[in-house]
Amino acid sequence: MTEEGEFDAILFTLADKHPEGVPQLLNTIADWLARRTDFFYGGEDGQWQKLLMNAFNKHATKAMEIHKQKIKEREEAEKRKQEANRKKKEQEEKINMDNASSSISEVTDEEAERIQKEIDEEKRQKEAKTKVEDVSKPVEGDAEDLEEADKSKLQPNEGNGCNLENYKWTQTLQEVEIKIPFKVNFNLKSRDVIVEIGKKTLKVGLKGHPPVIDGELCSDIKIEESVWVLQDTKTILITLEKINQMTWWDRLVTTDPPILTKRINPEPSKLSDLDGETRSLVEKMMYDQRQKEKGLPTSDEQKKQDVLKKFMEQHPEMDFSKCKFN
């Protein structure tokens, strides 16, 4: 019996040869079974369908349990963070009240009105500044470091996604997470919202209002592995699982402004979770992707060039001027 993950490195390599994702990979495996084995006709009628469904149902159940656990852990972590922020805010308010009570002095109505206006103006400026800072900014860097097409792209946020005016999204190679906050004065329930997730489409909004998101996704997703929840009764949290888990998205929906994927920096902790061989393979794929985006040779192409260069240095008597190398 094989150990879990024993063939991950081999399957990663095989998946890398299928840019169209899982459907193309499964088609290759089915083709091999049809041509090289008696899988489809060696047993009783319908036996191969039962074998496939049993295997896929088993792992699908396991994957869904793990995925739901991740969602639960994220929600619990978010609740802990909010509770810590609440306690911190209460402590700050208590300190401010204590300080204020020690220096209370009687003011006139005119002075009170002036003070209130100053407080309101300061709050307004702070909110305006925060709103600007929360939105992703254009990439920064020397002009020589950026191609012309890259200069108009946005800097990825801390989660390798983008902070937009009405929502924020982050990503890993496996999935995309979207947070859509709603400024309403009541607690949202599932019946108040519209969330429609398609293989390559997403629509999110409040019933009776224009949708916040309504468009074609950057790439295909697994509908059955994608979920959404109401968080804190004011925010919709959506998790989409990518089909092609070898590339980074440069936007959520096609109408969004693109981010500069060259500036994406995966969390080291995520790579450290992989075994040595798999991590090396993933790092190589990420390096090759960045090289291709820059128009530079991949690691394999660089090796070929190094071998060729060494051979030419060892044989100066040979004339390579008329040779064409691919």
C-alpha cells in the first residue's frame, strides 16, 4: 500500500505538462488506460465506473472535510483577532476617559461646538486617508526594471492579491479568498445576499441593489470545492479553489485592474510545509514562470546554454558561426 503523498513529485511534474489543468490531465490518464490496459473491458459491465466513483468519492469526502476545517480555523482565528482588538479598544477608551476626567473644565456652548467640529473634521480626514491607503497602489520601481506594460499594473497586497474599493482578494497557488464588506446598519442574513459561483463566473451583492462583483473570473475554479460564509454579519467571505494550481491570478474578474505577478512573494511558511523534493519542484516552477514573464531563459534552457557554452570553449577549433541553436 502506498503512503499518502508518495507520488506527489511525479504528479506535479505530470501536471506541469498540462497547462489546461485537471480535465486535460484526467484525459491523458484515461487515454493511457484505454490504450495500454484492459481497465475498461477487463471486468464486468460497469465495473470500471464503480472503481472510479468509489475512489473519487472517497477522496472528495476527505478533501471537503479538510477544506471545511480550514474555513473553520480561519473564522476562529478571525474571531480571536477581533476579540483582541475589542479588548484593546476598550482599554484605550478607559484610559482616555480616565485622562479626560482628570482634566475636565467647563466650556461654553460656542467652544463645545468648535471642538466638536474639529473632532468631526479630524475623523473625516482620517477615514479618507485610510480609504486611500487600503486600495492597492501602482507598482513602484526604477523604469529600467519595468516593461512598459507593467507600469500601469498594481502592486500585489500582502496576500498576493489586490485591495479594491469595494472588496479585497488574496491568493495562494491553490485557492483565492475574497472579502466583501457591506456598510449596512443591520445584521445580514443569507436571505439578504446573492452569491452565485460558476466555473468561471462570480456574482455577489445585496438583494435589490446592484451587485458588487458580477463578471468572468480570471481562470476556471472547482465549483464543488468553493464555499462562502457570512462573517460578523456584515462581511461575505468566499473561498474559490483553482483548477490550474500552477499559476498566479493577475486579477479576480476580467474587468478588474491587473496586478504585477512578478512582485508576488509566496509565504515561506507555505513552502516549508512541503517535503524537500516537492518544494524544490515548486520553487523551480515559480522561478521558470518569473523568467518567462521577463523573457529570460528557464532553468532547463539555461542549463542547455551552459552545456553548449562549455562545449564550445572545449572545442575552439570548431566553427559554430553557421550553426542554429533552438
